[in-house]
Amino acid sequence: MICTKDTVRDNGLNIWSLPEAGCSPVVDIIAVQGLNPNPFYTWVRKVPRVDVSTTRKRKREGDDENDQEVEVMWPRDLLPSDVKNARIATYSYFSDWMNTDFKTSLRECSEQFLDILSNHRRRDEERRRPLILIGHSFGGLVIEEALNTAAAHGNRYSDIHHSVTGILFLGVPFKGCDLATHGTWLARLAGYDTTLIDVLHKGSPHLYHVSRDFWDSYEGTDIVVDPQSASIQGKRTIHLKADHSGLSKFSGANDENYLLLRAEIQRMVEDVPSRMVEVAPPRVVEDAPSVMAMKYNQAKQKPHWTVPFDRNNDFVGRNAILEQLRAKIPPSVDEYNCQRTAIEGLGGIGKTQVALEAAFQVRNMHPDCSIFWVPAVDALSFERAYYEIGKTLGFEEIDEKDVNLKTLVKEGLDRESSGKWLLIIDNIDGTQLFSGDARIFDYLPTSNYNGSILFTTRDHKAAVVLASTKADIIQLERFGRDESYGLLGKLLNETHIQNLKDTDQLLDRLEDLPLAVKQASAYMAKENITTTKYLELCRSSDVDNILDEDFIDLYRYQGNPNPALRTFYISFEKISERDPLAAAYLRHISFLSEKNIPRSLLPPAQEREATRAIGTLKGYAFITEQEEENTYDVHRLVQLSTLHWLAKTGGRQEWATKVFKRFTTIKPWEDKEMWETYIPHAQNLKKFLKHVDDITTKEELLRQLGQSLRSVSRNAEAKGMFKEALLLIEYGAQGQWDSKKLELLDGLACVLGRQLRYKEAERVWRNALELRREIGLKNHSTVKNMREIARLLVYQRKYKESEDLHWQTIYLLREILPGGKKPLSSYGHYPDVFWQEAGVLRLQACRGTCRRLYKEIIYLVISFATLLLWQERMVDLEELMLGFLHKHMKKKLIEIHAEGGPGARLDSKIEASDLWAHMIRHFTATRGDSDPFLPFYEYIYV
């Protein structure tokens, strides 16, 4: 049906002329309009009626003879008389970007054009009919995009692809235009959709790729351009004298521009018979590397499949992840670019299995999509897979000596004519991306929006580089418990997992890591044992060998380690090459407790290097950072695997020694806030004592651990540490360990006293005192040693022996402190003499530099007060309180012995008698079982 001005379609094909009745068209000529013009007036120029004789070739129904102007619509009024055997039409499409309800894209416009054109060429003679296309402005881009799609979609549009014998481009912005930037700004300001305008930006990469593919695919087609479109070397050029909009409008049959255009159209029509022979397949330029990759039949080929595994029938769960992938990875999801998605996660977490299942689901959803699989375990496997892709796609040049096959495949996949494809690159990391000759990143397709790439990686840093956006990184976590049970149910009988409690504990131990669960299932199935028995094996000392046992897995690469422990080895080796400090941190962490690891326990390094190393370990999901900054957790199987790796490579002893020495340089008991944090790591480290030969380092760790445990009143554990350390140095060389032994004896005696094991504590203190006397040690530690024995004698009600030892301590202080008056003790051993003597000694210590002796004198008097209290010598005690204690210790007593117990306070104006009375009440209430001065002794050790 012939179109008129009144029936012209805003969207579709408008046929303006057909050959005379009884004649069939020998060619279709279709002109495609630009962006947002009127479907009729795009091709119309109005001229004065005085020129009607030269403007109209035939009278039109409905013309008004009285009109002052005539509308010359050249596809209707001029061209039919000059090309009599053609079907002439124009094509219009919705492109009103200033309509707020409107949203489309170049690709949608081009696909619609192809579909409508196909509907008008359904009969066999129509499908074989030559086709000449004329594109004005944006319409030329629609033609380019449409013909690229036709070349790539074989059977569906093969008739259009092979029927195009000539194309004229009028004012087509192949390289974009400067005004697009301003248009985008104005459109956004007005709230319009900018999709169509964005693609027209100057230097647009999308336009570059569209044009590149077009010129390569239609190299042999008769193409004519005007200078406003582009300067295409080797193409015919017509020079039309008109502005941009005037290129598609002519005043009449004698219009100079029309005559130039008519000549080119007539020439193309005359050349139709010869050109129809040449167009299929398109000619390939042999010496152009970018075209060489396309030297195969560009008609649609059946989709290719190079996935090396069958579908995993044991695959379970991951539904949410697969839903994300189905929305992200099918080809053409990204309208203008090759979509890139990355799955990242710990080794053994199931990345390959998820990618494999996604590949099968995409094949079912998109039967016309080729799916290529590239294992990136190393450069050789990557290159081998690219070679297979090249062979599959029919690249004959791939075996030539000087051909770079990776470049060949990249450029081939970058073209729209390669069809729809999904490329899965499995197990890629940052080292492979950017280093060495391989540099995988250089050979990844990037420009074909009919393609999509799915990466799997253990390395978060690689995922950030590879994925299109942050939202395109999919973090794969360990199984949920239901998924773990699902996998066990696939691989085992119900009888193997009937004890749900033990099964849960086993899955906790395996941390729901899919590979570990599968390995455990394989072992249980082979040995026909239950989860209860397997849990017992895991708790045994043979756990390394159990988790290191190999098993058959048809869905993993041959040559790659299957056991859960060994699957991490690949990452360990890569980290060692890429980031030595991160490798050192990982080795160090393997000896610590798996939770709450402070960075301060790791080897010291510059902040920038340390941050990078921690980032590497976090990127591989080996550690996770807690909300508290600089505190980390390590994956249990990673820790076990690292230790196993060190044992296999002979590095366990070396690194155990390094970690021990690092720990012994830290004194956590000096910072109360860190006590609880450090203790679990020291306790875990103790398990590796057998791997360290250096006795000094081992003793230091045990002693520090004992002191830390004592500091937080974990007395039983502290006692064990001190005893083990003493046993370790028992047979050391004479004198070599004296100072260390004294520290250990003091610590052990202290915790025994806290456990109310007074007799044992006294014995240890006496051993320490004997050693001090042997080495001639007379200092504050000796005073403390004697005082502690005297205090313990009180608790054992050996009052006479205790009192004598208190006086012996006074004599020792007289020996240690220089100068002073004649000892008051010469007047007799009386309580008032004791505290007066102590007062003189305190002043001597205060004037000198003997601060530790100063404190010990005060504690000695407190100990003596305890003796008096236990003997119920209240008169002597009151005299002591009114004298020395009130004078020297009132403030401290008020702080510690307040009403309500230690920690509360009394009025600072309290009288000595009141304080004394308070102490008596406290002592009576506890019936002598509690020492009111005990908090002072606790203070000493803290």
C-alpha cells in the first residue's frame, strides 16, 4: 500500500513508490531518517509555486493549486521517475528524546529496523531482492548497528546481510559530535532520558566499535559517503552543498545535490547483478590482523560449547547467587559494553561449581549463545584454552608461526559477527593479570556488547579490577547449614548422618566449606563410617592426614589438589611471590588462636606495607577484620592448611621459633586491657613448644604466659605454666638460669598462695630465698621473699616463727640501706619499736633512690599488722595503727578498706581509731578467714 502524507507512520516502513502494475521491483531503496525529525518533512523541501515545473514529476492527489509553496518530498516525487523498477520507502522510528516517557537506545532502534524490514521481505523473491540503504545523520548509525547484528545472527537476518549491495551515508556522525555533550547536559537538566544522546559523544568508544565492525564486515559493499559523515579512505565521496539538515532535502529534479545523489543511486541499481554475486561471503583483507580473525563464514553458526565438565549432579543450593548471575552474565545485559562479572571467594568455597552450573543455566536460557571456558590456573592453561576457542571458531591462521593466538581470539570475540557468547575465565588472580609475558588482562575481550565475561578468583583485588562495577562482584560465602546437609545427603546414606548433633559439630569443624564437606563425605563413603566416627578422627592428632587424603572429583581440574588442605597451597605460593610480608603474616597467624588476632602480635613493619599485606590476606578471604580495627580472625582450615604446608616444606620449626621470639618481645601484662586478648594466642602457641629447640625462647613464653594468667587471676593455669618452665630449665648450667628461676619461683609461690595452698607456697618461697642467699642477692626482692614467708606463716598460725622472720627482715633492711642511726631494735623486740624502726628505714629509703625498698617497708609493716591482728593483740595493733599506719598509709587504707569492700571510699577525715575499729569489725565478721590487708598484697603483684 502506497503511503501518503496523511497516512505516514511515525514508527515503521513507509512505502512511497512501487513499479507500474504487473512489474515486480528489482531493488528495494530505503532511506532511514535521523534523530527526532518528522517522518515526512525529513525528506521535504518547500519551494515557491513559480518553480513547480521543475520541482514535480507527477501530480499528487489532493494537491491544492492555490498553495503558494510546493512540498517536494523526493523519495515520492523525484526518485520514482528516475528509478522506475524499485520499491522506494523511508523508515522512521521513535526517537523523541525530549519526551519524558520515552526511553530507547541505538541498539533497540536497529533491532526494530531489522525486524520491520524482515516483515516486508518475507516472500522468497523479496528475501533475494537487492537492497540499497540511505542513512541520514543518526539513521546512518541505525543502519550500521542493524547490519552488524545481521552479520552476527546468521539465519535470522542472512537475507538482509547478503542483500545489501549499496549504502549512502549523508551527514552520519561516525565519530560522534561536539554538540552531544551540551545536549546531554540540557536533557539531564530537563529530566529527559539521555541514552540516545550519550552514544553521540565525541570519541564515543561504542561508536568506534560499531563502525570498526561495520567496515570490516561490509568491506566489499558499495558505500558512498559525504564529507560531513567521515573521511573513509577508499570509499566514494559525493560533495553536497548543504547544511546538515539540507543533505536530505532537494528543491526539484534539477537540484544540483539531487542530481549527484541520483547518479550514485542509479549506478548502484545498474551494478546490482554483479554485486549480488560478490556480497556473500564478504571479502576479507588478508594482510589486516584485525580482519584476519574473521576469516570464517559470517553466516550464523551453531553456538559453541567448550566447557570441560559435565553438569554436576551433586550441585546443591546457591540459589540466591545463581539468581544474581542469571541477571548479570547473559550476553547483551550491558547495552554498550562487554559485561564483566566476578565471583570471588576462598579456595574450596565452590566458585568453579557455581560458574559451571551458571553456564548450563545460561545455555538453557539462551540457546543461541556460545559458551567458552578458560581455566586460568597458569599462563599455559590460559593459552591452551584460547587456542581451542580459536580452533572452534575456525580461525585458519591460528597455527601460523608468527600469529599471536591470544590477540587473534580477543579481536575475534570483540566483533559483533562472533555472535552472542559467554566467556568463563576460572581461577584468575592479580599476579596473572598484570605480571610477566602472559598479562592475561591484555587479552580479555572488552568491546562486544553481545559478549559477557564471568571470572572466578580468590583475590579480591583482582575482582575489583576485572568486574564492570562494584555491584558486579559477587562474594561467595561458605555453605549455609541446610546446603551442607543437602550435599551430605547427596553423597551419603541416611545412616551415615543420623546423629545430628555430631554431624553439626563436624560441619562446624569443617566450617561448612563445600570442598571440605565433599572430601569428608568421600572419605566416609569409602570407609563406610558415620559422621560420629569421622568427628573422632578429626579430633585426633591425625587430623592433618585425614584432611589431606586425596579423593576423586570429576568436577575439578586434573592435576589440581582435591584435598581441602592442599587446595590452599596454590594461593600460599602466589602470595609468597607477590607479597612476602603477607606470606610472613599468614605463617605467623597459623600459630596463634583463630579469633581476635591483634595486629600488634604480627611482625613489625611500616604502616603502608603492613596495610598492603593485611589487604592481600583479606582479599584472598584468609582473614576477616572485626569491627574493632586492627583485629582479625583467620579461617580455621586456612590455619590448619598453612601449618600443614609449613610441615611439608620444612618451615614449621623455623617459623614456630620466629613466632615465639616475637611474642616474647611483648609484655602484655604491662597493659591490662590487652591481657585477655593476648592470653589465648600464647596458650595456642604453647602447643608448638616441641617444634622449638631454643630453651631460652620456650622458657620466656611459658613465663610470660604464666605472668599474664596470674594477672587475670587464672591461677591454676598460671601454676601450670610456671611449673612447666621450671622443669624446662631444671637441668640448665649452674648460674645460667638463676634470675629466670627466681622469677618463676616467685610467680609459682604467688599463685599457690592465692589458691590458699599456704604450705606449698611457703616451701617454694623458701627455695627462692635459699637461691637468693646462694648467689648473695640482697635487694628488694629478698625483702619481699622474706616478708611473703612471714605472712604465710601467719596464715598457718605459726606466729612466733613469723614474728622472728619479720625482725630478720628489719635487720636485712639495715644492711641494705646506707647510713642511719643506731638500730632501735637494740632496745628489744617490741611492736612499738618495730614500727618506729620501720619509720626510720622508710625515711632513709625515701631520701635515696630505693623506691622499691620504700614500698617493701610499708608492706612489711602491713604484714606485721596482720600478725598482730591474727594474734588478737589489739593494744599493740592499735598502737601500730595510731603510729605508722595512720601516718604513712591512711590514704591507701581508706581507698581499699572502705565500707562495702575494696573499691569504695571512706571519708578522708576518718580518725585512726575509726579506721582501726573498721578493720576489727571486718576481721571479726570473716572470723579470721580473710586478711583485711590482703588487697595490698594483690596490689603488689598487679
